[in-house]
Amino acid sequence: MRKNLLILFILVMSLLSFPAISQTESQAGQDTALLGLPGDNLDLYATLDLFQKSKTIEDFEKTLNLKETGINNLDLNLNDTVDFIKVVTKQDKNDFTFILQIDVSKTEIQDVAVILVSKDKDGKVTMQIVGDKDLYGKDYVIEPQPAAPAVTPNPAYTGTDPVTTVTPSTTTVVVVESAPIVQYVYSPVYVPYYPPYYYHYYPPYFAAFTVMAVGIYHHNNYYHHGGYYGGHGGTVVIHNENNFNNYNNSRNSSNTVNNNKANGNYNRNNASSRPSAGTSASNRPSTGASASTRPSTGTSASTRPSTGTSASKKPSTGSSASTRQSSTSKSPSSASRSNYSSSSASKSMGSSRSMSSGGGGSRGGGGGRRR
């Protein structure tokens, strides 16, 4: 009887915990789900996390573009190398707009995302990052998650739903007001930053590096998601509509990006579906393979007659002499031919011997012309 009750209790507890587990897995799946858009290669959770921890805008821009950081993996013009992201700042009193941009070509700029920082009259600061609709779709908004309050059991509680565990306050969340970048932009020493960079003119620290496979990229950056919420299809709304609308009225959009998106070029997951240098080399014959499929100099010599072979098939000087009648047996000798004068050639052809000598001289002369 006790055994049956124990089994029943375990079963009930498993059913009660199943929805919570399913909800957690569903939320995690939503965070890591690929959009099939260029934005899959710039994790905005990681970007906003880096922004909060940066001391200056220049520091944020530099760290964002370093290969060692592993946050920027965007390749909007599909040249197999990561693009440089510059940060453009706009300010309207206590409202800041930090626009992440890429110079796709000499004439085209594409906005990637915008970070909105605002302070209300009570001194409360809000911070959000909004992905550009060309790269992330509509309503892709992420913001820091507020810290959960601590829960401490009350020993004098006599109700039916007592608190049995102590829950400390969340420590993974950075309070927006205390973020180094927020303190900097609202300090008297803040100086607006205007990036001097443009297409093919980048800072010395930036070296173009190869795009990473999108699956590996997401795996490497998922740990940044703690302490933030939102994303695609989330319930996060824009806190400062006026600030966002001012940006949206002048946002930059690239025809190159839109055409590649319309043609499905970004659905190839970038580097994971495009052959690397090693793969390309295996598909195309190397120097050795080419040499094995095409005849080498030695092979060519075996299939085509060499000088010696040609000599064996075509009569050599000696062979020509052997196939023709020798001057001793059937024709006059070279000395006798040379002694023939023009008068000898004009002699009467009466005797058969002289006719034979004249014919031999004719053949000898023809042989001389062939030589």
C-alpha cells in the first residue's frame, strides 16, 4: 500500500513539474531559433551586454569588431568576410540613439540595430536594442531584465501556502543606471563620438576575418542571454516612441541586402553551407591530380613518337642509302657521276650500256635534290 502511494505521489509531482519544464525549454528554443535572416549573425543579446559593460562608445565599437570577442559575424555583402560595424551617435537632450551601421558598398549603408537610452524626469534610465527590420524582421526588441526581489520565509506565517525556500535577489542583471556606458554618456565629461570610417577604410585594429558557421556562432554566444528578455515576437514594447520614431524616419536601408534577402541568399547559413578553402581544394583537382589526369611530358613522349622513334619509322640517311641501289652495284660511283660533263649527257643513246649509265646518273641526281 505504501509502495503504491509513493508511486502515485511521484507521478503527480512529475505531472505538476512538466508544464514548467516545457515552458522553460520552449523559451530557450525561442531564444536560439534561427530567423533565416542576416541578423542570425549578430546576437543582439550579446551586443547589448557588451554595450552596458563598455566604458566609452569608442571602446564598444572596437570590442564589437574584434575577432577575439566573437560577437560580430555579419557578412551583408556575402564576400565571406565579416563586415565592420560602426557606431553613430545621435542625442536629443536626455535621449541617446546609438546606431549600428555597415557600409555595404561605396554608396550603400545598412542599419543593423539601434540602441535607445533614455532618462525620464525622475532619473530612471531605460535601455533597449531594436534589430533593424531588414535583418531581424519586425518587432525584434531586447532589454535588460529587472532584478527579481529576494524572497525570505516568514517564520510567523500560519497560512496554507508557506514559503519553504529562500530566494536571493537576481545578481546576473546589471542595473542600467550603474552601467559604465550609461554613467559615461550622462556625465559632464561625455564627448559625442563620430566614427571617421567608411567603406574599405577601417581602424588599424580591424582585420577582416572569415565568417563563422551560424550554428557554432549561436552556441558560442548563448550564455549572453541571461539577464535579458525579448527577441522576435516578444511582448517588449518601445519605451520611448518619440526617440525611436526620430531614428526610424531616417534609417538606412541597402538594396544589396534586400535583394540578397529576397533571393534567399542568407538562408544558406553563411559559412556552414559555403565551401571553405579546404573544401574547394578537394572539389577542384590539385596540381598533382591535374598531372595524373593530363599526360605528363614522359607520357606524351610515350604516346607520341620521339626523335628516335621517328627515325625508326622514317628512313634515316643510312636507311635511304640502303633502300636505294648502291653506287657500286647499280649506278656509277660518285667520282664517275662527277666526271660526267654536259657533253656526256648529250651523247647518242645508241648503246644500252650508255643508256643504263645515263639512267643511273638521273636517279643519283634526283637523290641529290631530295637531300
